[in-house]
Amino acid sequence: MPDLLIELFSEEIPARMQGRAREDLKKLVTDGLVEAGLTYRSAGAFSTPRRLALSVEGLDAASKPVREERKGPRADAPEKALEGFLRSTGLNKDQLELRDDKKGQVYFAVIDKPGRPAAEIVGEVLAAAIRNFPWPKSMRWGSGSLRWVRPLHSILCILSDEAGAQVVPVDVDGITSADTTRGHRFMAPDAFSVTSFDDYAAKLRQAKVMLDSAEREAAIAQEAENLAFARGWEIVEDKGLLAEVAGLVEWPVPLMGEIEAQFLDLPPEVLQTSMKEHQKFFSARNPKTGRIEGFVTVANIETPDDGATILAGNQRVLAARLSDAAFFWQNDLRVAKAGMADWAEGLKSVTFHNKLGSQADRVARIAALAREIAPLVGADPDQAGRAAELAKLDLRSEMVGEFPELQGIMGRYYALAAGEDAAVADAARDHYSPLGPSDDVPSAPVSVAVALADKIDTLTGFWAIDEKPTGSKDPFALRRAALGVIRLVLGNGVRFQVVDLLRNSMASRAMYVVENNDDLAMSAVTGKDWIGNIAADLLAFLHDRLKVYLRDQGIRHDIIDAVLAQPGNDDLVLVVNRATALNDMLRTEDGQNLTQGLKRASNILAQAEEKDGVEYSFGADPKFAETDEERALFAALDTAEPAIKAAVAEEDFPAAMSAIAGLRAPIDAFFEAVQVNTDNQIVRRNRLNLLSRIRAAGREIADFTRIEG
């Protein structure tokens, strides 16, 4: 069975596109081979800045012969129907077979497709893959029509086995396949031929090319750590930058330099961001001082002076970049020490959204809401309000204007420079968090208050103007904001009624939104409770996000639905505590059986109430019990009901689950021995009222009818 090797050699492929391109090449080619009848043992894709490569091992030498039978029109069908069938099969009428069918004789086409050699199939599949490659951005060059991410220079395509290697003929826009490639652009630019993947990888290494991006990443990381260790420093981990740099070089040569002393007092985040964004440098931290004091740049060439010239050039460029950063820093500090009034005034001219006002309007709303939330999280209302007033001011700073990713981080530095309390300054940094599912959740009370206020204001604002997420579209990151609210509440055990906060947040913006939205103005005039409706709709959205979050924690959606059906479902901590305890109980055999008993009782009761037109919810009396099983169930309920209510009142849901679990055996025995719908109407009514007690006991905890299974 032959092995296939493909290489598409071009000008430099952007680093951010290489990973996806590897997977696309593998999928396009292997899917095409399988569809054409070829199977293979394994496949691997590789990339460097100038090439995409694919190795397919254990490929069939040829596709298998295929016989295809296609049913056509009846023998007495119109001539045009027959002509269409003949065109679709490529046969003539004499080659068709007449066979008996239920409705008479029918034409059948029997098409024998002989097997095809792998080389023929590979050539067609590869040509189609190149022409239809899904680059995010592509270009044309010269006079050709082919589009590629950068000009494509050559195609290597060979099949190799024990007998040797053969070139698979491929011609795409005048670029013909061969068995040759080239090494490093500067250190080994000459062409050379290869006979297999192993030969290809070995000769590329000799020609100063590391084919595997993972190997380049590991080499860069290891050498950078060695260089830093030699100076007593440590590399600041940045996996994203590591992957990007590995996509910029074919033969990585890490070089270490020092940051000039005049820049060492810049905030470490500024140094790290400037070097990363402008130079693609890794930062080196001195663990003794905590400062960023050095950097690692990765060259793509070995030089006689061991990179000294490259390093000197990089340091000159870096000095210019850091001079700009130092200029921004000094200018911003002057504004911060003066109280940041200029920035606050500037926010009035920055539009947050044309229907929601300026950033200054938004800051005022967030500050009011933060003061309201502060007592709920143990924060000082004045500190929370002050932190909210300062949190967005760095958006007007020169540093954040240059590096938007530093917003919040720089806000903390400027707040401290202005003499603000550390808790206020920390809130300026932390109020954007958590930004994603793996981001840390703030725990300082002031930070929690401002972070919650920021996210709730975002949600209520866009809900008020009907800019909700739809399908996969979420341009304002409202799902992320909702998850942030959930994680902040659960991570800090914050207890409050979400609906109340949502309504208050809506009320704070009501006048502005109504005046700038004709539909809402009409609702206000006609007396519609649009604030209440929006708050209820937004709570449902939070519940949906909570389901997603808890599903990742191993709690099923139906369990969450059963808990959300209970009162107090806008207290997210209460909901999660209930759901967790219920989930733990349902993992046991007793819990599963108890659920079936509770659901059976509810179903029988619902059917009887619908049939009789009355509600069976009181009056069950043990004196009408006819069996020991009935009397045992009465006794069990007498014991369990007060225990369940007490445990639920104290929010001790594990204890509540334990108490209701004690009903499992009596309920099972009752349904085994007792017929509820007996002919004796007094006994029947008493038994239905007894089932009502079972249902009520379950509803103290959750709506068990919503649980699946």
C-alpha cells in the first residue's frame, strides 16, 4: 500500500491562518479520497510559514470496481422520460435491461465502474482542494485565475512504496507537480528532491526547516527558558504568542535582550503588551523585583555573530516603541493626579449606543446600581459608587487608546496615582471580569459590586432596546455578560432577588430609553408594564445561561427545570443549591425510584382532578384507610412533612432530600397493594387526598413531574 506526500509551497502564510489551513487540507484531501473509494491508515498535516504538507500512510493502490444499478422509467413511459434517464446514465437504449415490476416492465441501467489507480484519483482530489481551498482571505497574482493566501510557487505530490516513488500528475493554473521542494529561504534556498515523507522531513531539517509547528513551539519555549534561567529571570507564559511566533519562523533562533533602565519603571503590563503587540517579543521577569527586565525575540536565521546584529536592531526598535509608551504613561499620570476630571468630561462625548446614551450616562447608571448592590455583597456603598465612577475613565487615556486590551488594568494604576483607596482601584481593574469561562471571578466586595452592576446594566440596556442575541449572533456579548453575572453570584454566594435588581436597573434608564424609542414611548403612554416584561424576559435568559453553566457541572437540564418551577427562582444561589442536592439524590437508586413514585402520584391525581373537576388537596384521614400500606404511608408522611419543611426553610437541601427519601419504601408499598380509583367514593377521595400530600411533599423541593425518565 503506497504512502502519499503532498506539499504546497508558497510565499509566507499568515501565522493565524496556519492551524486552520492544516486541518482544511487534511479534511479536503482525505474526504475526497474516501468518497472516490480509497481508504487509508493514517494522515497527518503540517505547516511552516512557507508550506502546507500532508502525509497519508497506507493508501489503497486503486479503488475497487463498483457495479451500480439504477431504476428508470416504465417501458410504456413517454419517450422524453426515457431520454432523460439515458442522459443521466450515459448509456444508450440497447444497454438498458427490462425487468418485471409490480406495475409492469421497468428499465434498469447496470453501470459497471472499473477501479481507478490511486494516482489518478489523488491528482483530481488535490487539484479540486487547491482550487476550492477555504482561505479566510486570498489573492490572485500574475495573469492567472487561481486564488491562494499568498502566491503559490510549487506543488510536491508523490506516491511511494517499496518499489520507489512516482510523481502524481497535477496541473493547477500552470503550476505542475514534481518531487522537489526547497529549504530555508536564506540558509538553504536550493531545490532538492524527496522520495518519501521520512526523506522529506529529514532533508528539510538538513535545509534548516522544522516541519512540525509543535516542535518549533517546544524548541522556542525550551531555549527561551534556558536563556532566562541563565540570567536569573523567568519567561512570562503566553501560549497564544508562542503559537503565533512558531508560525513566523521555519528555523527558530531565540535571542535574549535587556530592556533599557529608563523603561523599567513602566507598569509590567505596559512593557509586556507593547513588546507582544509591536515586536512579538516574549517578556522576561525578574522574580526578585517582579519587574519585566528582559525580552526574548525569535530570529528565523543563524548568523555568524550569533544574532548580535539582529538583537541590536530589535533593541533600537523596542526603545522607540517604549519611548512612546513612556510618553503616554507620563501624560496619563498628570491627568490622573489632577483628579481625572478631563477624562470624565470626555466620556460625555463618547457614545455607548445611540439608543442608550453616552459612556458618561452609562457610568452614572452603573454607579447608582453599584451602590444598591454594595450592601448585598458586604461592600461600602460609597466606595462601590466611587469605584464605578472611576472604572471607565481610563478609556480616555492615551495608553488605553494605544493598547485597548489594557483597559481596566491601567484604570487601577491611575486610580492609585489619584490617591484612591486600594479597593476602589482594584475594582477598576476587576470590574470587567469574568470575561470567559476560565477567567478568575473577583472576590473583593467592591469589585464584585461594580462588576455585577456593569454586567446588569449591559443586559438591561440592550434588552430595553430589543437588541437580544439571536441564534449564533451576539454582537454585544450579552451571553458572556449573563454568564458573568451567574459566575459572580455563585462564586461569591451573593443572595438577592435578581428580578428586583433588573427592574431597578431598567427604571434608572427608563426616561432616556422611552424618549429615544418610539415603541417604548407608546408602551409607557398606554400603561404597559414594559419594565416588568423586560425583567421577566431577561430572567428567562439568565435561566437559560444557568442551564448551560450547570450542564457543564454535570447537572441535567430537566433537573434545573424542576427546580426553576419552584418559588424563589430568581435567587440563583438558592436554585443551584436545590439543583445540586436533587442531582445528588437522583444519582442513587432510591432517588430514581422515589422520583417515579412521586411522578406516578402526581399523574394519577392530575387525571382524577381533570375528570372530577375538583382539586384534591386536603382532608386525607387515616381513619378511612383500609390497608396497612395506607396507614404506613400516612405515618411516613406525618414524619417526613415537618422534616422536609424545616429543612427547606433552613435551606438545608441535603437534609430535605434525606427526609423525602424516607418516603420511597412506603410509596412503593402503597402502589403495590392499593387501588386508588376504587368503587367506594369515600375511600377513593381519601386516597386521592393522600396522593395530594405526596405531591405537596415533593413540591416543597422541586417539580418532580419535569424530571425525565
